[in-house]
Amino acid sequence: MHKALIAYTEELDDVDAAVNELLGRLDTSKLLSDSVGLVYCDPGFHFSGVYEALCQKLDFPVLGATTITAAVATSRVSQILALMVITSDELKFSAVATERLKSGDNSVVERAYREAKERRGGEPTLIMTFFPLVSEYDPDTMIEYLSSLAPGVPIYGTLSSSPALVSFNDAKVLFNGEAFDDRMSILLIYGDVKPRFFRGSFSEEKHLKDKGVITSSKNNRILTINDYPAKDYFLQMGLSEDEAGNLLFPELFPLIMDLNDGSLPYVRAMLTNLEDGSVILNSGVKRGATISVSNIDVSELQASVDKTLESMKAEKDYTFAVFHSCAARYFVAFSYDAEMEIKAIKKHLGGENKLPYIFCYSGGEICPFRNRDGSLTNRIHTYSFTCCVF
């Protein structure tokens, strides 16, 4: 048996009041033999001490990430601390945080994974991971390497985000009361459980016909496209810049990349540009990839979330759900209805008491997908609405 307990608080300044509210909603008397907490919150809950104080009151791991806004089944979308406790008599959990991530150093990830695995032994059924929004270590490399350490095991998770996406400084990975922007956390879940994954995105038919080739790159930075500085290329494609020379609303223009190696194209989000004309993406990029600029609108957001939830509802025998939606989707929906996606969840799931869930806006959605041949690939997505149920 496994189940999820849900709690949240909007209290940011009074630490004791916030923790008491969370514990009052959590009902720890219902905990089973093994438990783990997933937490998504506004960065303010870290800086005020609420997150740390909560972890001191709980005797199981609590990990997650900061986010723009979060929600649980009993709340609206807002700047809250949202907590889901997965508790079970059958499932087992093992959680670790890595050392500082370093460019080109896979051993940091391997040591953390081996440590978590040695605590339980055997192969996990599911890996969940939380990764910093901007890192010296390429998150695509992390996913590829972690997949090689655990062949066939699905990986689900999120990159951190925060309301201050321009500076990135507030986006943190959370682990047992601490917050990091240079480490990742890993949760291994063991047991007889069948996780299922759902993902919705925008129509790739909307991308512009003009295509460029990435002629130089470094980690998550595009340096040049067609041998032009990346920012100049995007200005040629119709994007604008402000008086300071920064691209205006780059997150609203999805980039579709094709490695031209037979694999499916993937999507990346632009975060900002640097003075040298390079552009920072939310995840890795490779030299030689073909790139095209697209756009996304509110109607597509609504259609993609509805379609994803319909697919999820067609499944049976699951106890709870974890939702991640791209931060860029939040910015698209904000002027129309910032709660559009959470309203869709409540509508499709039949109200707040039907299914426990936790929701956050993501800096990059880590979710498996099926290839044309049926094989499973773990990947970081962008502009997606993803869900994991089990």
C-alpha cells in the first residue's frame, strides 16, 4: 500500500505559524513504514527559514525545488510552500544530494547515485531528480549519464525555477532543509509500482520555415548560429531587444532542435543573452544541430493540458500525481489566466478531494518518452506539461 498526504502554507514570515499549519494539514498519524517528502515553494520560504524548520520537524527526507508558483489539490496556484509526502508499507525510498556539480565530471553524479543505491540494494523502479536551473554541469549530460547507470529505469523530475528568472539567483534545489544552486538531488523509489508518464506540448508545425545551424556552443550556451552571434541571429528572426541590449521575452519563443541523427527533435527555451552575443538556454545544446524558432499561444496551452489530462484519466490504478509545467507556459498564460492549467486539472480530476497531487512550474521538465520503436528515452523537455502517476 502507498498513498500521498498533502499540505501547504501561504505563511512566509512567521516560521512557527507556517510549520504548525503544515503539520496540522499533514496528519502525520497516517504515515506508514517508509516516507519521503516532495516540496515545491517560492524561494522566500527558504530565505525566511520556513523550509528548514519544516525539515527539522520531519524524520524522513524532504527534497524538491523552488518554483514560480505551486499548487496542491486543496490550494490555488500561488506563492506557497507545497508538500506531498509519499508514504508506504511496500515502497522504499533513498534520497541523496550530490557534491558540487562540475563541468565534464560525471563522477559527481555517479557517486551520489551509488550512495543512494547502496542504502537499499538492487535496481530502483523510478528515479526522481531535481536539478539547478543554470549549472556548470550540463543537465542533458546528467540525464544521459544517469540513464546509463540505471538502464531502462525511468527518470522524472524538474529543473528549479523562481519568479526572478532574469537573475537566476533565487532558483534553488532543496534537500533536507538546505538549498543549492550548484548541486542536484536524487530520489530512488523501490517496489512493485508502475509509474506512468504523460506529456503535452505545442504544435511543432508552427515553427518558422527558416532554419539555422548551431556553429559553436558551450554547455547550455549557443555562441553562434550560421557563424553569426546567436543574439544577432534571433534579431534577424524577428525578436526584439531592449535599450540595454537584452532580448525581449525570449522565453516566449521555443527553439526546436534537430540533431540530424534520426532521433526525434526536441525543444529548448531561451533564458537570456550575454554581452558577447551568446544566448543561454535552459539546458544543453550541441554544435551542428539544426534550429528553428517557434511560438506558442494560450489556445495551444489549453489544448495540450486538456489532451494530457484526458490521456491520464484513461489510465487506471494510480494513487496520486505529480505535475510539472514549463515556466514559459506560465508567462504565456499570465495575462490571460495565471491559474489556467490548475483549473484544468481540477476540472478533469473532479475536484480537490478526488486525487492527491502536487504541481509546480518548472525550469525544465525531466520526463521519459517513447520513441517510434517503443523504446524509452529519458529527456529534459521545455514548454511541456508533464505528469507522473503511480
